[in-house]
Amino acid sequence: MPELSAHDFFRMGEIPEGAALTGKELQAAFWQIKKMQRESQQQQAFWKSVNDSLSDAYKKLASFQKELASSREALRQANEQLEEKVRERTAELTDKLAKIEEQQQTIRALFAPVIQVWDRILVLPIVGGLDARRASEMMGSLLEAVVNTQSTFVVLDLTGVDDVDAETADHLVRVSRAAGLLGTTCLLSGLSPRVASALISLDIALGEILSFGKLQAALQFAQRRLSKPTGLHT
């Protein structure tokens, strides 16, 4: 029976029939096998640790993905709620702005009411001073009424005006000229002594605008001119 060394024993694919190992070689082979078993156990422990770590990492990743999906859903719902609140707030503000604009239009109409007292005769009562914005709105309302009613006379009644400055007087002249371009004659009424003195001191050229102390006198003048057979009102 041939004897094999431990070295030959591990290199052979098969053990020859009848082969035997010597005592020393068998002892060396035994410890070699033990070493290989320990190394194998260590490797198994290492890979088990790796697998455990990977498994733990996968669990953490799955938990993170779940939390991320939950956070995304919560964020989506929060965005929807925010958008709904923005829409509600926008609608509320739009409604308030519309009401404010309606109120402003009402106030402007009250501050510059164009009144048709008779056929082809309008009266525009003016209360307080005239700034550029109010004068523009007043002129727009007056010219629109002149066109709609085909009026021949417009009486600018200053009964509610306590005093005039250069800006107010200039606006009055501009309103009169604008009405004149539409073939309408402007008359001034309700001039108090104080207003008349202010116009003189300001050296305001009212042009051909006729003025009357009372509104009634201006209306009577307009009626007389309209009642003429020729229809002339110059």
C-alpha cells in the first residue's frame, strides 16, 4: 500500500486504493483540515454578518421609502389645502375689490351727479374743491350725459363751493371747453361773493362762460333761449 504525504493527499483528486498516510502526515492533515474548518467558519460568519447588514440596510431602505411616500402624500395634501385656501382668499379679495369699486363708483356719482332738469338742460352740482382725478371723472360723466341727452345747456352749479383755487378754476374752464366742443353751452351758477372775489384775484379768464348768482336764474336763462323760435342760444 503506497504511503502519501499530506501535501500529495490534498493535491490528488481521488485517494488511490490502498493508499495510507503516515502518523505525522496524518496529524498534519488533521490540523490542516481543522484550520480549513476554522477559516470556513470564519468566512461563513463574515458572510452571515454581511448578509445581516444587507438585510438590515434593505429593511431601513424600505422603511425610508415608506416614510418618503408618506411624506410626499402629506405634502401633496398640504399643497392641495394651501391651493384651496389661496383660491378661497383670492375669490374673497376679488369680491371685496369689486364691492370697493362699486362703492367708489357710487361715491363718484354722488360727488358729480349729472341731473337732467328739463329737456336739453343738464345741471352739475359741484361740492368742495376739484383735484385732477375728480375733475377728470366729472368731465367724463358730464360729456357722456351731454351725448346721451343731446343737451344744449349745462349749468355748473357752484352753490356748494366755499372757495376756489387756481386748480379748481382751471378745471372749470376745461370742463366748459370740452362741453363746448360737443355744441353745448356751459353756464355758471351759485357764485358766492367770496368765490367771485377769488376768481378775480386769481385772474382766471372764464372766457364766454355766463355766470349767475342763483341756479334758478341760470335755468330761466336756458329756458328762454330754448324757447326762441330760431333755437339760437348764443
